[in-house]
Amino acid sequence: MTSVEMSLARLKEALNRAVARRLVAVNVTQEVVIPRKVRKAERSAKAVVQPWNVGEVHAFVRAVEDDRLYGPLLPP
């Protein structure tokens, strides 16, 4: 699910609750549909996140050495 779809789903949920509590008369998001073209464009624009290499892991460990959460941040 894309961020646009997730945002719309949360908004629909919130407005459904508002309707149930009689805070608003109607949930206007019920008729909102994200165009297929927009969904497809968002999916294709998604960046691939590469895992850290060994050098980056060492840099991270050195950067958090003085942090109070140093122990829990280290791998098992």
C-alpha cells in the first residue's frame, strides 16, 4: 500500500468515526478514488533502500558509543 493510499485510508477511518459520533454529517472521503495513473507513478518512483555496508555499520557504532542506549543498539 502506498503512502497516498495509507493516508486516504486513515482519513476515511477518522471521518467514519466522526460520523458515528455525529461530529460531521457525512464522510466526504467515501467517494474518493485514487486514479490508477497516480498510484502507478508513486510505485515506480519508490527508491530502493540499500543495506549498510561494513564501513557504514562501523561508523554508526562509533557514533553511538557515548549514547546511553549504546548496548541495545548493538546487534546480538
